Amino acid sequence: MSGTKFFHAEESSRLGLRWALGLLLLFPYLIWLAEVREWNWPPVHEWMPYVVYASFQALLSAGLACVAGFLMFQGLQSWHRRGWAEAALLFPNIIPPLFLVMALFAVVTPWAAFPYGLSAVIVAHVILNSGLVAVALDRLLQAKLGGMTETAWLLGVRPWVFWRRVAWPQLRGDLACIFLFVFSLCFTSFSIPLLLSGERSVTLEVAIFDIIRTEGRWDKAVLLAAFQSTALLVLAWLLPRPFWPQRSSRASLRLLEQPSLSVLVLLPAALLVTGWGLGVGASLAEGIEPFVRENLPSALLLSAALGLSVGVLHLILFLAVAYVLPHNRLDRFLNGYLAPSPAITGFGLLLLPVNGVIADFIKLVLALTLISFPLLYRWIVHSALASLQNQIVIARSLGASWSAILFKVVWPQAGASCLRACGLAAVWACGDFALSGLLLGENVSVPMLMNDLLGNYRFEQAALLLIPLVLLSLAVYFFFVRAARYVVG
């Protein structure tokens, strides 16, 4: 009898936790529905230019990123140390956007005035996403056509014939998914366009931010965000195939390798490292100013607390998801759910009646988590949990409780992936300046201090702060990675 009660209690707790997870992810939208009293659909001429220009920017960015990623994919096949090559390709995606922007400033400004606007945003998006496309293509072909490429290579088939007659007919849907994923990243980008777009809103995120800040049209901003989310959700449902296998292969696809393109694999990472070196070298010669020296200790402490808090909150949510899965409807929701607009999330949490230093910090931690959790779940955690479903079914058939399955089956095998995702979330939180400037008020983090210095054209001082910020980001990341090794080992 007691076993039956425990079984029903566990099922009730899992049901309640599933609802709590769904409501938490939808929380920003619920705030807007409760707080905005008047809803007036704006005339077409007020919002259509934003949509057209943002779509044009995302189309160009995604198209060029896919072309560059295809070339990098061919170069990747010539590398024998594939782990290092993949790390170099994914490096721009791992670092916070502010690091990328600082590197571009350092490379360009010694030679010419920085070209703010559409071209700068597109170049930044291509650098950011081309390596991701290359790695996604590699894992896709390894998983689905690895044996065919080896056979074609042994038979002497030319690469272009293989692409035209084998790869394209079988992988069109998957390639469309890769393009859609990159398009959605560029379409919803916020931090990079906020710094590089100049006076023109090149994404809907920046347009939403400007509409709320300058016009005070909360209803117009929410409707634009709803339009953006709806459009991306429709596209996601039209092309629902996964394209990111859990593990990469150590073998190269010899048929598709292009040794002359192997140097492209290192190009994005080399550009970033060179930019940082130029910026930090120039700033060291100038020295740190008293204003920066006075504010740096408190800014570092705040950034560290923010990164650790966001990472821990991600860990709690990943544990909750692992406990309530497998569940088909929740799994479809998490894979199809699109994170709310950063501007909508930030301004929505500002509408909450709770204020104060601690309250503002909690709002920021929640906002950063709500934005990064869906992406990290789909990118890293989902494949690790999905691979354990058969083991979970067997364990349940043998009478194991859900809590025992979580801590004895799921966590020992998926814990490392979850904690790596937490580490990435912590790094992104340490490098955030956009939502931090919106929600933290007078408190200043290191990225906010850097953004203020950039706004005052003190680039050397901003570049100097890259050193402590990079060290802090590495520290919080390896804190979670070490925890992963300890827990799993």
C-alpha cells in the first residue's frame, strides 16, 4: 500500500513539475499579458520595414555563413587532430558576443573608421556561425552518409558527383534545417546588432528595444515579438528534423577533403585571438585609469556571482527536465520552444513590482536563464537524455522509482553534458552587457563597464578589461567542467 502511495506521489510531483517548467519558460509572455492594458495593432507601415530589413539581414547572414561553413567543412576533412579543429570552429559560438565585437574593433580601427551598419552585423554573424555550420555538416554526413562516402572514395567517384547524386537528394531536408537554425540565430540576434548596427535596426530584437525605449509603445513591441516568435515556430515545425548527432567521428571523409581549404578551419579563431592581442597590447602601453581601477573589483565580483548563479539555475532546470522525461508532449515543447525576445524578457521583468539590489540581480539571473536554456537544451542536453530512453524504460519495468532512475541511471551518464551546458551558460552570463544594463540599475558588471568605455571612445581601456573578463569566464566554465568530472568519475 505504501509503495502504491509513493508511486502516485511521484507521478503527481512529475506532473506538477512539468507544468511548472512550462509556465516558467512562458513567464515573460504571461507578464506582458497581465500588465499591458491596451492592445492596438500598429499600422503596417510602422512594423513592416523592420520585418523586411531584419529578414534581409538574416537571409544574407545565414546564406554567407552556410557558404563559408561548407568551405570550412571541406577543409576540416584534411585535419587529423579533429578535436582541436572542431574546438577552433566552435570557439566563436562559445565566447560571449562582446568578445567578438571587441576583436573586430581591434582589427579594424587601427586602419580605418569602423563601418557600423548592416555590413558589420553580417560579417560578425558569418564569423560567429560559419564554424557551427561546418561542424553540423560534418556530424550530419558522418551519421547518415559516412559509409557511402567511403565506398564512393574507393570507387573513385568525384566529389561533385557525390554531392549532386547522393548527398543533395538525401540531405535536402537536413541542410534546410541547418540553414533555418542559422537564420533564426541571425534573425533574433540582439547583442551584436545592438553594438554594431549604428542607427539602423537590423534585427527585430533591436527594433523592439528601441520601440520600448524611445516610443514607449509596449503593445507594439509585444506584437512584434509575437510575430517574430510565431514566424520562427512555423518554420521550425515545417522542418522538424534534428541535425546535431550526439558524438562526432574521429575519422575524416576522405572523398570530400580539400587540403587547400584546411587553413580556413583556424580563420575565425585566429581572427579573434589576433584582435584580442592587438587590443590588449595597445591598452597595456597606456595603463589602467583610476576610474577603471576603482570600479573593477566590484564589477568582477558581480560578474562572477552572475555567472555562477546562472549556471546553478541551469543545473536545477536540467535536473528537473531529466526527472520528468521521457514525456512526448514536453519533449516536443522543449525542442520546438523558442526563447522569448531578450528585450521582451528584460522589459517584462522590469514590470514586476519587486525592486531593490537583490531583486534586480534575481531578475537578471532569471532573464539570462530563460533566454539561454532552450538553446543549450537543444544543442547539448537533449541528445544526451534521448540516448538513455531505452535504459529508463527497462529500469521502470524492473520497478525502479523515478528518483532512483534520475540519480543512478540518467545523471551518471548525462551529467557531464548538463554541466558543460551550465558552464557555457555561466560564460555567456559573465559576458552579458545588454540585459545587465537594462536590469541591474546602478550596479556595474565588467561587460557593462566595457560598454560604457566603448561609448566614450576609450577603446584601449575597454580592451584592457578583456584580460580579467576572459580569466573570469574560464574560471566559471572550468568550475562546472571540473564538477562534471568529479560527479561522473
